[in-house]
Amino acid sequence: MFGLLKPCQHGAARYGMDAGAWQTQMCGLCLGLRDGHGQLARAATNTDAIVLGVLTEAQQTRTAERTSAGPCPLRGMRRASVAPADSPGVRLATTASLLLGAAKIRDHLDDGETARGAVRPLTRVSGRWHAQAHDAAAGIGLDIAPLVAAIESQTALEQAAARHGVHTGPADLDALNRLTAPTQLCAAELFAHTAILAEQPANADALRTAGWHFGRIAHLADAIDDLDHDREHGKFNPLTATGIGAEQAHELLRESNSLLRAALVSVGLERVGSVRWLLLDPLNGVVRRLGRAANVVHACTSRACGSRTGHGSEGSPGTESIETGLGAGHEHSGHEHPADTRKAFGANALLPITSAGAHGVHASYGPPVSKPGIFEGIGIILGQYCTGYACCAEHTRPCSGHRKDAWINRCGCDACNGCGCDGCGCDGCCDGCCCDGCGCGCDC
């Protein structure tokens, strides 16, 4: 869950929202990590965990609280209105960030991707964040044991799959499902807990379903992004291990994207502006981007969709009927959700999950980049991540050495200038590029 969602600043106005709403949540999470767990914990800021706060607020019947944050160099020494560090959504996002941050560090350690001198200090950081995640979860009534068991089972699952080498037989979808299940379970339980914190327990099953499919999207997106790099360096990739091609993986992404949306529709959250802007639209952008990477392009040929990308159509978007208020929690009725698989992961599993949302780098793109040395990497973490610099400025990743745009500016506009299905009468059922099988009359 590191960096999958990239809300587009240009799309905020479409839903009657201020483009600074994303920063409101991000700064709240960053300050929550600092205030509750120390300056170093700010390095665990997980930009995708922000959606947990958004979902929590979207279901609340009361107006979301805001607090004034002091001057910050990253805001030009300006004050800002941010989500309070002690608000339920921020506390849940903090818990998720610490838990997945600890797992990410352990994953790098287990893969031997860190210098020898960094192993001991990074192990201590991972252990501290893990313990802090336990304490934070207890404070919001989240049972974190199933999540930890799932995280610790991931490496064992990957090692079992890797022993068979590159899969050369028929595609094994069951094996892929086993590999993505830990990520899906973690996301499912975190999403479901937003309903509990918002005092809308009837929404929990639908949110669990949405999280289950978010987890699959995150895991498969990471696998597709990393496919070329993993092949070149002989690293494990769930697609090569199960014989699933990039095109089939993209079909699974589209399926989960549609089912995630359907789950939110069942509780009335799909029309809340913040949910559309910060979750659904970015996911559509991810599906489109990976479709192009997999050479699977679904281009809408009907002007009814208002698409302006790839086929020269000049259709004008219609007007969205978006709920910008709160209290979108509705009684959940009849929507199927995945079986509770928490019992499938025992408490004695061994090692951590690969962080599902981290963006891979295709080896064929751009000039070679050398990884920072141990001291340079530590300097990057302390100077750019712990201070929050990476949130608002271009920065270097401490593990890979690749340059990354500021978190707040990462916008490829995939989510804002695609089809959008405005005016085509399909009520937003389209995923991928546009009108995928929704029967709304678009000839895709």
C-alpha cells in the first residue's frame, strides 16, 4: 500500500472539493505518526493509508473535525487545517502505516537488499514500529493478530511457490489467489474497521469486500510493474511463478476494480466526492496505466462517454451528482463478500509480506541508477522522509536511488482525463478505460 493511489489535483473541482483535501489527510497522518510514535515514524507515512481516513469520515454522520497545524517548511511556513492526529481515521491510518512499514523493512532485510552495517539498526526500527502498531491497534479496537499472521505467512507462501521455479504449464489461478490472499486479508480488515470507527457496523461486510479487492489490485499492480525487473534479476514474481500473463493479470485487475465499486455502491459510498476523487478515480487510472503496460488497451469509440484520451473524441463531460456531505453510511443488504479467511493463517507463521503497493521500476526504462550506500541511504531517510520533505518535493528513494516526484504532485492525469463515462447512462459502472461490459451502449 505504498503509493498506489495518485489523486489528480485537477479532478477535485469536479466533485466540488478543494484540491488541498488530500494534503489535509496526509499532514494529519504525518503529524499523527510524529506525535504518537516519534520523528522517525514519519518515515512510515503510507500515502495509500490516507484512504482509511477518507472512508471513515465518509461514513460518519457528524462533520469531520479539523485542527490547525503549526507552520511547516514544506508548506512555506504556513499553517494548515489538518485531520486531527487523534481522530479515528488518522489513528487507523497510523496503525496501518506502522504495520506495513515494519513489514517493508523486514522484506528488504530478508531479500538481502540492505548493506551489512544497516541490518541491525533497521531491524530495531522494524521491531519498534511493529510494537507501536500493536499498541495503536489496541487503542482503536482493531484485532491486529490476523493481519500479523497473514503478513508473516507471505514469505513462506512465496518460498513454496519459488521452489517450483518458473511456471511453464497452464496458468494456475488458484496458486495466484493463495499468493495474493495475505495482502487482500490485511486490506479487507483495515477497510472493514473504518465502518466500526464510523459507528456504521452494518457497512463492515461491504467495506471488507472493497478492501479484499483493493488488496488484489495492489498486489497485482506491483507484480505487473515489477515483472520486467524481476525477470532480469531472477527475483520472485507471483505472475511468473503461477504462469499468469500480464494480460490475464490485467483482466483480474478490471474484475476487482468493478467488484470494489459494486461493494461501495451497496452502502452508498460511491457517490461521496472524497471517495470518488481519492479512491475510485485513482484506481481507474491504475487499471488504465497497467492496461497500456500489458498492451491491453480498451478505448471507447463512442462520443457518449466523453472520452478525451487516445481516440480524439471531444465529448463534453456531463454533470456528476456527487454527495460532498458526510453520513453516507447505509444499511448493507445482500452484497456478497469473501469468506472470513482470518482462520487460514496460524499464529506461528514466520516472515513478512512484500509491500503490495510499492511501485516497481522497469529495467528497460531510463538510464541505470546506482543504489545509495548505507550512509547515503540513512541520510536520505533522515533528511527527506523523517522531515516530510518527500511529501512536497522531488526526492530520491533510499533503497533504489530512483528519483520520485513529490507525493502530493504525483499525477499522471490517468484518473482525470480518461473516459469518466459522463453522460453515457452507465452510472459509473465502467472500469479500466471505459464501459467495460456494463451494457450502457458504448462500443468498446
